[in-house]
Amino acid sequence: MKTIRYLGIALILASMSSSAQAQRNPREIGWDEFFQTVLSNNLEMIIERYDVSISEAAYMASRVFQDPELEMIFPVFDDDEFSGFPRNIEFEMEVPLELFGKRRNRIRQARAEKYAAQASFDDFLHYLRADAANTWVEVITNQLILERMMLNLEQLNQFLDVNRTLYEAGEIGEVDVMQTRVEVRLFQSELFDARMEYSELMGAVYFLMGGMTTDSLVFTGTIPVDPPVLNYQDLLERALNHRSDLVAAKRNAEAAEYAMRLARSERFPDISLIFGYHNEEAVRPGPGFAASYAGLIIPLQFSGFNRGALRMSTFEMEQSRTEMQAITLDIETGLLTAWERYRMMMQKRMLFTETILEDAEKVRDAIVLSYQLGDVSLLEVLEAQSTLNEVYISYYETLARFAASLVELSKQSGEWFVEF
């Protein structure tokens, strides 16, 4: 299909917007510019990106050693009335040591969570691209339908003018003119409904783009109609090995396993090394003494007998593994459904070609000519005009549904097959 440029859609936007919006300048926008705007400004994507930054910061924090503690005591009595008191200087440093692999498991858990956050963000970007593609196809389709409906209304108005001329010439009755006028009014009502749907769709477009634009957007592009060469088994194998949500689930399962190991090791106490120096003067005139010492602090961690934290982390690990199995099953069933839908829509799309549009045009023109010659009735003409409009709309909707099935197959397989 040739590239579609809908400068006339600016008139549609102007007629269905407020007076302030009607003064906005139309601006054409293609798929590449639209999607780059989504990647730069989409608010949900920005929120998801913070999870990656948070996980990276958490990984950095997990590598920190516990801080040692230094205690210093100096003499403070300098007045004469306290001159007989002992004077001492004391230094003591306590160095905590994490044992039983606590630091190692904490680092591994944080690293797995960081990889999981990155995979989840990649999965979000994949779904965001699919949402943007579906919205794009819907917008292009609506523009095509609106353009067709405006042309159909123009043809009905021309037919109404012809009937008025025939009525004034006495060749047809007034009923034919009134019937044609009723059809025009009914179709105008349908056109207003279509414009309202397009206006609501633009709200979704602006949300994806992260904000309103100062210009009135006119989307230019094509609906993909050429099916790529695909094999279901290859798609399934690649999806089970590389789809981002499954990668994230595997990383989360790893993180849960390390969290369980960390909870198990935290039931055992840590120790602290003590190094100190003590220098004290006895009450004068007695001699003073100085001493260096070292030792251990071993907490009596009776809380380690409570297995609650360990049981909780064990259940979380089992939960993450079950979630990974659920995602695997979801990939298999979702991909199969998307594949079957894609195949059916590909077959249906082959029924709708531009030839069917040309045939519908020829049938309508032939019936209009027969009506002018008095061979057919007005109802046959109106039915042919309505059929022509329905054929065009069905053609556009079929192309859109085929493109949507290709987008869904891309989303389920984890790869991208849509080219605008």
C-alpha cells in the first residue's frame, strides 16, 4: 500500500475540537518519531527505570563491610581539687566480622535482583513497544475510516443534488429526495460518532507520548500487510530461552535462593575482634600502669532458635520457582494462541485486496448510472453506496486486525516482526 498522508484529517480534528484546539497547527508525525517520543517521555517507563537504578544502588550497598567502632577515653580533671584522682587514657577498637557466608550471599542476592530488575525493564519496553504499535495501527485505521466516511458523505451529498435536479425536472418524485436527505443525515450522525472515537483515541496517544503536544498531530504511515516467514517451533524455542519476563523470573528465583541461604546463615552469631590500649595513673605517689589487650565478642544469639525468618525465605523461594513455571506455561499457551490468530488473520487478509475495492466502486457506479436511466430504484442505489462504504471499512479493519495479530505474536515471542 502506498504511504498514506492525511492532510485532510486536520479538518476533522478542527471540527471535533474546541475553538482553542482548532487554532493548533497540523503537524505530520511518522512511526519513528512517535515511538522515539514514547521512549523518551512515557511516564510509566520512567517509573520502571527507577527500579533498575534502585537495584543497582542496592547492589552497591550490599558490598559494604560493617563499620568498626573506636572508643577513646581521655583525662578530663585538670583542676587542683581533682588532682589526686587517677588519670587514664584508653583506646579500644571493635571490628565486626560476618561469618558463615552472610556477606557473600547478600551480594549474590542483590546482584540477582539487579539482573531481574533489568530484565523486567526490558520486558516492559517490549510491551510498551507493542502498546505503541497497536495504538499506531488503530490511529492509522481510524484516519483511513474517517477519510472514507468523509468521501462517502460527499458522494451522498452529490447524489442528493442530482436527485433534487431530477425532481425539479419532474423525472422522480419528492419521496426519493426526502429518502436521500434522510440517508445523508443518518450518515452524518455516524460520522460524528467516528470522530468522537478518534478524539478518545488521541487521549491514549498523548498518554503514551507522556504529554500533550502544541500542534495537532496528523499521523502518516502504512499498515503492514506482508507476512514475515515464521516457524512456530523456532519461535517457541527462542521465547522459552530469551523472553525477558522469563529471564526476570529466573533471576528472581536465584535471588530468593540466596535470600534463603542468607536467612539460614543469619541464625548463627557474628563475632567482633577487640584491640585496645589502657594507660592509667594510680593515686599519687603510687606508680601507674599501661596495658595492651585483644579479645573477642561473641553474642549469645538465642533468636537464632526461631526458624520464622528461615521458613519465610524458604516459602518465598518455592513461590518464585512456581512463578517461573507459571510464566513458562503462560509463554507456551500465549504463543500458541497468538500463532493461531495470526494464521487465521493472514488467511482472512488474503481475501481482502485492493481489487475488491475496485469491484465495489464499479458496481456502485453501474447502479447509479442505471438509476439515472430509470432501470433501478433509489433503494438499490443507496444499498450499493452503503455496501461500498462497508467494503472499504471492512478492508481497513481487516488490515488492522492482521497487523494487531502480528504485534501480538511479536509480544508473545519476545521478538519483533512489525515494520511500519
